[in-house]
Amino acid sequence: MPRAHQHNLKAGCRIEGAADKADKAQDKVARVVVLSMARYANLVVPSLPLGVIDQGFASTRLQYGANVSASAIVITEEAGCAFQIGNHVHELMNAALLSLTLGLRLVRGLGAYTCGGLFSSTGLFDALPLLDATRELCPLKCPLQNAGAPMCARAPSPWCSIDRDLGHGNFSLFGRPGAEAYHLRQMDIAGKFQSQEAAMSRRVSPAAAALFARAGGPHALYGRIFADFFRFREDRPALARALAALKQRRAAEGHGQVVTIAAQIRHRTSCQHGHEKVELFARAIRELARGRRCEVLLASDRRATFAALERALGNECALHSVERNNASQPGQFVEHGVDALETAAADLGLLARADHLVGTWGSTFTLLIQSLIANRFLRRGAVARGEPPVVVYCDALAADKSMGELQRDTPVGWSRCLRPLPLIANWHISLQRWPQIDLWVG
């Protein structure tokens, strides 16, 4: 792995009382996100029996939007996808999933969808019909004030909430005429449709529930949808070098059982520099490895995390990552660090090759990785699969006074990991009430 990792934030954390309003708001969000894990500390989720999963499902061609007389579900435009891969790709996958489970037409806007060229298109998106002049069933865009700032305190009319409508069996598309279009992208209080929220459809439709069971659960089905639309750019230097280095090390060490664990460490505030969560994740990695030979595929939004985790694990696991070089590709927000765009896409392509995942609670990037791992597990075939994949969610708050607002109502150094959750199972994460995070089971 690269040895030249360094802190990716030039300025240190501001002292308590000196943070501006944006930093304070960010701190409060981080606190709510992390503490929402407490509700699920003792949660146990049963796996789906592998015997009930359709062994040929991974190679079966899925029919997206086959019902041409139905209302349409629209894939949002890819603008901004390169800077927020987890959010935007989930919007596409949610639309595709509702097309499969509710029998809606799946339509697209103009242009291709490759997340700004970070992925290759399989051609499926390009083959979808274009959105014609249909009336929007529910406008899911924030109205603008005169100054041009989003004004999202009001709910759109009608109020669109997948959490409410699907959860109570009155999804607003049922029984509608086929001349309407439903746009999923919604950034305001009426719904955070960047998570795995379309998985709620399995709770209200017997046909949808049967599809999820055949596919191996929500995570495997989301991973399958990603694979139907996208291919990783293994021709790009970042991912190509990472995969070559991994292959070379495996060849040098020879054969033998090795457990491969992906780790995606997200830092929620600009005051975190990369070392804050390392020990927490290292413990979770050790528990998954259970003394076996292991390799860790690491992605993080802080460059200092790589060297810190390598020190924490010592000789217990071989650490691999996508190279971070001197050229920065900053994310949309400071909290995302300097390694976004192609580096983030390469991270995704590398970590998808793991057996298990230790991820960050509430991160859509973690949700995307776990879906890819679940789909890859089922595509291997029954003989070569090995142990079913799990995800361990971890998160922490820094144990120093630089976090300011976080320390008022939060135990200093609060940290937690949930029990391992099986990925071949019937549960999903909802961000409808962000920054509160919900985990739906069954």
C-alpha cells in the first residue's frame, strides 16, 4: 500500500466556541447519526436459507418496465453523481427496483448514465424508453425562494413518502392511470430516497416479496441491479493498479484459506482527521477474522486512516487500498476529503471483492458496497461460495474537546459497532428521517 499518506485537511479543528454555524450543524448531525445506532445494539436478524434462493436468478435476464400501460418511474439525471456516488446510484437503483417490484414502466431522461464517466454503461440504461410528456404524479423538487435558495420546510403537494405509503399499504401509485410519472429524487423532508428505501415494496406486495426471496434479499437484489446497469472501469489506472497489487500479493503468498474483509471508514465532521475511528474498526475486523489469515480492503475519506489502521492491525491482516497520490480530487464537502471522483469509484470496485464488510453506520457508500458483496457471493455458485457475507456497522464520536457541540449531550469518546448482520437476509436501511437512521426487518 502507499506509504505517503498524510492528513488531507490543511486546517486543524477549530477550538470550542470558534466554529461557525455550518460546523455546529454538522456536529449535531453527526451526533444524531451515531447515537441512532443504540436502538439496534442487540438486534439479531435471521439469514435467508440458501436453499430457497433461485440458483439461476443471478444469470436470469430481468425485465425492467415491461408493463407499458402502467405509470412510469423515472430515473433521475446523473448530475452530481460523481461527487455523491452512493446517493445518486441508489436513486437509480431505487427506481429500477420499483419498476421490478411494482410493474412500473422504467423510463429515462436524455443522455447516458455513467456517473460522470466513473463507470461504464452496460447499455441497459441507453435502451430504456425516453420520458414522454407525462404529468408528474408527485413533484419531488424543492421550491426556490426569490434568492434562489432551496425552501424545503414545506412538504410538496401531494405529500410523497415511501416510508408512509409503502409501510401502510397505500402506495400512491396503486390504481393510478398510466399517464403519470413518478420522480423519485427528493432531497427535502418528505423523503430521503438515497437509501435502500424501495426495498419497502416487499412489505406490501406478495409478488415483490417473492422476487426478493428468489434474489436472496434486498442487498443481493440491489447489487444485481447495479451489475445490470454498470461495469467498473478496470481500465483506469487507479483500479487497475489496486487489483494488480492484490493479485500479486495473493500469488506470492500461495494458496490457502484467506478471509477478505472490506472496511469503509467514513468521517462525519471536518474536525476528524483519520485516526478517530481506527481502533473501533480494527476490533471489528479482528472479530470477523477469528484468527484466520485475512486481508483488508480499505477505503476512507481521510488519508491518515490508512497508516493508522495498518499500525493497529500490525501483522494480523494484509492491508490493501487504492493508491492516493499527490493529485487531489476533492469531494463536494470538506468532510468527504480530497479523494473523490475516480478514486472513490476505484474504492468501490476494490471493496466489492471482499467476503465481509465493516462499514460506517448510515453511509450510502457502505450500503452500496454491501449490495455488491451480496450479489457477488450469490454469483459464485453454490460450490465456490464459502461462508455467507455479513456487514458490521460501526461509528464513533471523537474523544476530544475540539468537537464542541457534540460533547454537551454525548458521552466523550462514544463508540459502537452493531452485531454482524447477514447480507443474505430480509432487512434494509432507511434514511427517510435523516439524520435519524432506521433499520427495517422483515
